[in-house]
Amino acid sequence: MRKSKSGFTLVELLIVVVIIVILAAITIVVYRGAQGRARDAQRVTDITNIMKALSTYYGDNSVYPPTSATPIGSCTGLGTGYSYSFATDLTWLKPLVDGNYIDRAPTAPNSSCTSWYRYLNPPANSYNCPTMTKPYYVITVSGGEGNPPANSRTFTPCAGSTVTWTASSSIWVFNSDDLT
């Protein structure tokens, strides 16, 4: 007479383990994608609030807040050649916070040498744009993880300009709307 053995064979156990590993991998990928979308949503909210605050500040003061060349910690090459302010140095956000134009000084999610908010307020006729007389600003956001927002676009201040800020999926570019 034969004994009845109950249990799983090695092949059955291997199949179950493989299925569990596949499900875990899918879950991790989906979770990381959701985290990236959440960080991008925070970036969009921050920049929208900053742009509204800058517009109101300009309406009240007829100038945009000044910039400095202060880099983020050890990221000294990020501002070379331009007078930029980063959200972490608070030089351009301080007037917005102090004047109650914005509640707090936001910093980019995962703020680092590859993820930051950068603000530029050049003189109106800079970059070979002698006919541009109105002040303007450019905000660049680095570290975007998905599709850039619709209002992120490559920006050249005027025809014949010596500079262009190029928008991509990882670098978003925003500027003051009315440049004429």
C-alpha cells in the first residue's frame, strides 16, 4: 500500500516564489512612479505660487526681487556666469515671505545639486536685447521626473539674444508672461 504524501513539490514552490517576486517588482515600480508624480505635483504647486507672488510683488514695487550668485551648498558650478538665486538661499524668496506675498519659502523636493528651483532677474536690456525695456524673470526647475507642465517652455528673451533657457522633461523653464 502506498503512503499519501501531502505538501508541495519543489517546482510548485518555485512557481509561487517567482510569482511573488514578479508582483513585488511591479509594486515597487508603480510606487516609485507615484512618488515621482507627487514630487512633480509639488514642484508645479510651488512654482505656481511663486509666480503669483512675483507678479503681485512686481505690481506693488515695479521691480522683481533681486538675485544673488549664491549656489546650493557645494554645487558651485550651477550659477557660474549668471546672477542666480536658488530657493535654498532665500535671497529672492525672503522679500516675498516678509511682504506676505507667499506663506513660506519652498524648496524643491529632494533639493540637491540635481533638484532645485533657480531664479534669474536680469536687467531688462541684457543678453543683447537693447529694445527690451521691461523687467522680467526666469525660473528654472531641475529634477522634474515626468512630463513638464504646459507653461514650461524654452525661453529666449528677444530675437538675436545671446542666451536661451532650454526646457526639457528634467529642466522646466518659466518666465514672466508679458515681456513687451
